[in-house]
Amino acid sequence: MTTESNGHIRFKVVLIGTVKADLRRFHQELMQHGKGNQFLQALRSLNDRLSKDPRTFGETLYRLPALKIMVYQGIINPLVVTFGVHEELAIVFVHVVKILSTPE
């Protein structure tokens, strides 16, 4: 279910497949390299962008017409995220998250 605050619709963000486990693993790796806080800030920013207006974040990749989903890819350093936005419902499906570069 979506919520409305100040007249703006909030999109529900759904993590698909291994995304949640991948995020945990990335956080652990980056913490070992002293970049755990940077990762958490990027994750907060990503969630904010996806829940407020995902259609203006990133580049359009392709459309899945049968599912009524437009697929995008966006970057908030150090994360690269591929996600789909339903064309009629306020739902975002995050299906791939990667680290932009390996920590040094």
C-alpha cells in the first residue's frame, strides 16, 4: 500500500530475489574498508529517490509491456541499481544492485 504525505504519493519499494542479501554483503565488505557509513548514506538516498519519484531517477532501459513496467538503471555512488516501476500502481521493484567499484 502506498501512503500520501503533503499531496505526494509514496512508492512502495520491493526488493526482488537476492537484493536484500546482496545489500547486506556489500555493507559488510565496505565496512571492512572503512566505507560502511558511505554505503548507508547511499542506501538512504536510494530509498528516498525510489520511494518519492523513481521515474526521474536514472536512465530508462526498456519496457515490459505485458507487466506494465518500465525498467530503469540509476547510480548513487557506490551503488548501481536496476529497478522497474509499475505504470499504474505506485510500486518499484528493485531486482539488481551492484557495487560501482571494488573497495581499495
